[in-house]
Amino acid sequence: MVLSPSALGHFSAKRLRLWSLVRKESRQVVRDPSSIALGIVLPIVLILLFGYGLSLDVTNAPVAVVLEDPSPDATDLAASFQLSPYFDAQLLTSMPRAQELMLARKVDAIVRIRPDFSRQLSLGEAEVQVLVHGTDANRARIIQTYAQGAVGQWAARRTAEGKQVLLGPVTVQNRLWFNEANESRYFLVPGLIVLIMTLIGAFLTSLVVAREWERGTMEALFVTPVRPDEILLGKTIPYFALGMIGLVLCLLAAKFLFHVPFRGSVTLLAGVSMLYLLVALAIGLLISSTVRSQFVASQIALLVTFLPAVMLSGFLFDLRSMPAVVRVITYILPARYYVTLLQTIFLAGDIWAIILPNAAVLAGMAMLFFFLTRRVTQKKLA
Amino acid sequence: MFDSLLRILALSRKELLAILKDPRSRFSLLIPPILQCLIYGYVATYDLNDIPYAVLDQDRSAASQKLLAGLDGSKVFRRVANLNRAADIKTTINDRRALLVIQIDQDFERRLLSGQQANLQVIADGRNSNTAGTAMGYVTAIVEAFNANWRTEQGQNRSPVRLSTRAWYNPNLETRWHMIPALIGTLTLLQTLLLTGLSVAREREQGTFDQLLVTPFRPPEIMAGKALPSMLVGIVQATLVLLVAQLWFRIPFAGSFLTLYAGISLFLVASIGIGLLLSSVAATMQQAMLFSFLLIMPFSLLSGLTTPISSMPEILQYLTLINPLRYAIDIAHRVYLEGVGFRLLFPELWPLAVIGIVTLSAASWMFRHWLA
């Protein structure tokens, strides 16, 4: 029977133990170049890559415009491709040469204006042929849309000039809310925050605890008066701090480097990010306490946290278009809720109808996973 | 020479045994690639097949009904609400109930009948502007069909200018055809880097590397012994991905296997070279793992897998030239979908050979240096 110490003494001993654990863990992070690399360098590299490098937008796509009809109508149409900011149009007169360029992947598409174009046009049945290189399907589809746009603009210009009515009776006017400039960066940069939080929270943490098990230092910790809760907290606090540093870096970059519009409130963003970071940390701790091997822990962490955060969160790919089975799975992934929250807070604003339910799910998940981790981390040997 | 070969084979055998005898590492070599292949195949698509939309039809005429019927009949568009006021558009989009709102003005049919231009407003949720852009493209296609129909009914020509589009190598423009062949390189890169990096780091951490040094092995032989098993594993994984692509997703293979495997082998040599170089820097398994992860992220982001290289700024485009994954993905696409042979593939093959030679010689220099 242990003598029960005074309430104050008990509390301060506990605090002391926790504090020394946190200090040990933080020193380990700071001294190991690889954790610093993953915690600070990787976020910076990713921020720069995502902000400057990655873009789903198509500009200056190389296309060959094959002008087989020298008439003014046809030349006028070809000019509208040359003027379009979306295309880097190269004017050719022979189809075989254009096909050669396409085979060598020097151009992404061929726009063919046939010899009888102006004659057909005067009959009201002209056709412009567009051949796209389909290997990159998404890009190909965007190019098709832009080609449609270039022809549409030409038709509108001619209609306005009163030469001929070339427009269809119904014209579509598109308006893109929240992202008027149609910049993919606006959703890629907020999505990046999810990746970084997942990497630090789940991937790095899973390695750290697994290493303690693998090296037997976890057993050494068990013979000390430290309690399991304190071990968990001691592991959580430094990585939580590291994650928040990553978040601040991302936010600063988003605002000052990439000028992503920010329409919600920072407090709200910080709040939901902390919730997500807690969930990720808890998952990382759970994985590593369960498998106790660095290699396997890192593989599982990648498979259940990082990959889903990229693929199944709605960050890149639309969730509604996924097969029903996969869509059901996305509901148990925390990243899904966090991506929704981030995209809304960044681009749309504080819309409570979205924020409350998603944040509630994240809070529930954090509690569930910490409870499970606490169950797994008992002071006993396997 | 023969002795040396024998020693390399013995070491490779030991490495392979070490990899394969552990059921968990066996599992992590075979199952994740197949699983990822399936996930990417089904999930990684920019195609949309369910677009919830709302309508603000202020005209309620036969013409507007007909246009909307075109949307509803397309299987892709799902009408979630009929709005009555313009103010409702905001909440519908904000709460993510609809991706698009289609607004038809009151004079829609009147303008059509009088031969004037009628406008159709499409308001899209741009929180993911790529998805929104694709969805708006679908609307345009349906409106085009409506226009052609309307003209025929009014006794006019179908359409004065028509765009006929055709896609080479991927007639239905399926993202999957782009994604899966690219995975041959992406998935094997991850595993070969990790495997090579870890096998050296493990020996260093456990101190068995010093034991290896007192054996008759020369440093290049140790390197070769570490490289060969990773190469084998890489080839097996590439074959797995290839099998999933052909047998499960049924993506037609246009080229020759000889060309493809030649390309893959060169790519594996390059990535093993990087793995060895990395392992000569890493002191522990954890460092080896984190460093390889640190490399894989930029490699896969700058490879053209998710975003096209030609959309990147010029500096980064130059940077992709030293990325082996870029060439592996190019080779996979060109052989798999386009069916090109060695001659047209040469511009992709030689950089891989150069990367392989540079990294392997750098690694062997590091090893010797570090042993001395």
C-alpha cells in the first residue's frame, strides 16, 4: 500500500514527470536530423512545390493548327486559337507534319480546318476537327473544352460583327463561386495542410513509439513511476507542437506567398486543425503501440492515413464520383472532414451548417482513438 | 571473377531470405501495391458520375423543361432542389447541397422563339475548381445537344460550326488509363528505395555491417548483393501492377513487353542507386525511412502523375529532368498506351542510364570513403 501523498504534492510530482518526458521527447526531435527534416523541411518543400509547381490549370498548351483552307474565314478561326491564352498554337498547312509532332508528343492536340471549311460554312454546316493526345485524360478534356471556347469566341465575334449568326440559340454563362479566377492553387494549398498534419501527426508519431518498443526502451520506461497516460501525453505534446508549427508555416505561405483568399476566421481554422491533429496523433500512437515495429508501423501509417488523405479526402478527387463501397469508407476517414472544413473556411467563410457537424465528427474521433490507444498502452509486456 | 559472382549471389540469397522470411514484410511487399493499384484505379479519376444540381427556373416554359430534361436524362446530373428565389442559390451552394445551380431567366423561351440569344447561367461551387470546371463542361455539352435539336425542329441546319473531337490512345478519356500504367514506376520506386535503404541501415544499426566487412566481401560486392534483391522485388511488383492493369482493369496494351521491361529495369537501376546513396547517409532505420519518404514526395509530385509537367513553372520543369520517376511514367505511358518502340523511346531511356551510373558510382564512392 502506497502512502497517499498530499493532493498538491501528487499533482506537482505528476507535472514534473510529464514535464521531463516532454523535455526528453522534444530533445529527441530536435537532435534527430530526420525528424526535423520531416517536421519542418518537408512542409516547406511541399509548400513551395504545391504553391508554385503544381497546377491542374492548362495554359499555353502546345497545339498544331492545320490550316488546309486558306480562305479569310478559316484564317480568322485559326487566329482565334493563336490569340487564346490557353494555347500555344503553331500554324501548319499539312496534316502529316502535325501527326508527326503529335507522335513525338511535341503538341497536345491538332486542330484541323479542312479545305472545304469556308464553303461548308456558307452552307451552314462547317466542322472543325480536334484531335487530342488522350494519355493524360484530364488535361485532354480541359483542352477540348478550351478548343470549344476558342471556336465559340470566334463565332460570337462574327455574330457581333453581323457577318453571320453562328451561335447556338442557347449560350451558357459560367460563374465559378469562391474561385472566380479558376486557380487550382486555391484548393491545392489548403489541401496541403491536410497532408502535412497527417505526416507529422500520424507518420512521424507512429515511427517514434514503435522505435521505443523495438529498442526495448518502452520496457525501461515501465519500471519508472511514469504512468501510461503520462507516456502518451509526453509523446503527444512535442509532436502536437511540431504540427502546429507546420500549420503556421502553411498559413503564412498561403496568405503571403500564394495569396489564397481567406474568408473564414483564423480562430476557427486553428480550432479545427487542432482537432484533426489530435486525431492523427492518436491514430499514429495506436498503430505503433499495436504493431511495435518501425517498418510495419510506417507502412500501415502510410496506408491508412497518408494515402487516404491524398486520395479519399476530396482534396484532389471528387468524393461523389467514387464507387459506393469506397464512398462508405471515406466516412470513417478523418481527412475527409478536415478537407471539407479547410476548403470551406478558406474559400467560402464561416458556414456553420458545414463547420459544426464536421468538427463534431473530428472531436468524436479524437476521443475514440485516444481511448483505444490508452487501452493498448498498458504497462505490461506482450 | 567467378568467386566474386558467387559471393554476390550468396549475399543476395541471404538478403532475399531476410526479406521473405518475415510474414509481415512479405505482406507489405505484395499486398500494398495491389491494394494501391485498386484504390487508384477506382478512386483516382477526375471524371464525374454524380453531379448534384439545383434549378432556379424562372421561365417554367416548355423550352426550359426540355433543356432540364436533357440534364436529368444524362444519368450524371441529379437534381436535388428546385429553387424559387435567387437568394436560395447562395445557401444551396454554401452548404454543399449542390455543385451547380442552373438559372433560367423568365424570358428564356420568348427569346428562343423570337430567334434571339437566350442565356443559361451556371453557378458552380469553386471550392474544388477542377471538379467544378469538369461539371460545367458537361453542362455545355448537354446545351450543345439541345441547341442542335432546337435548330432541327425549327427547320434550320443542325449547327453552323461544329467541333468534332477525337482522342488518341485513350478514346474515352479515362483517367484510369493514365493512372494505372503510371503506377508501375510510382509503386516500385517507393518499395525499392525503402528496401535498399533499410537493408543497409538495419545492418548498421544492429552492428552486423561490421561483421560483413571482416568477410572476404569487397565493398562493390556488398553493394551488388544489396542491389540485386531489390531489383528482383521491383520487377515482381511491376509485374503485379501490370497484371492488375491488364486482367482486372482491362486496359489494352499497345506496345511490346520487351521494351517495357527494358525501361523498367533501367528505372530500377536508377532508383536502387538513389536508395544506396541514401543508405550511405542514414545512420539508423528511422532516418533511412524518413529520408526516403522525404525524397519520394517531390519525386512523385514532380513526375506528372497528378498534375501535368507542362503546367509547372519553367524552373521546376528543368528539375523534373533529374527525376527518374518522370521517365518511368513517360515510358510506361508511351509503351503501354501508344505502343512506341526503342527508337522513339530513346530520349526517355538515356537519362535513366545516366542517373543510374551517377548514383551508383557516388554510392560506391561513399561506401569506400565511409569504410576507410
